[in-house]
Amino acid sequence: MMNENDNMEQMLLDLAQTLKALLQKVEEEDEGFYDNADLKSMLHISDRTLYRWRQQGLVRYAKMNGKFYYPKSTLRSIRKRMRGRS
């Protein structure tokens, strides 16, 4: 019989698998995601700027296995805001 810790561990593993499958499905669809390097390169910003934007809630992101991912729609909304300030 599985104890409570084993049950919790299995639930977490199942959740991680589900999240990975969902991330892969979204990436295969039009939405997709960018990672830190992609976003920094496209927007010509630094690590620190991207970090600050995450902390201030200015960008939507997901963190998986220590890596940040940003929906493509986030890039579109950032570009809109940047054009609005010019």
C-alpha cells in the first residue's frame, strides 16, 4: 500500500508530465513560446531588464526546469507598449 508521501510524489510526477505535454502542444500550435534568449534578442534588452519586467508583472511567463518561457502574445503586447511610449 502506498503511503501518503508516495501518493503525493506520484501526483506531482503526473502533474509535471501533464504540464510538459501541454507546453509541447502549445508550442506546436500557433501561440508557442519564446525563451529568455529569444526575447532579449528580439527586444534588444538585458537580462536585468527582463528580470525586472517579470518582478513587476509586466510580462507573462512560465518557469519549467529552471528556464523561463514567454508566450508569443507577450512579445506582441510588449511591442505595443513600447510603440505607445515613443
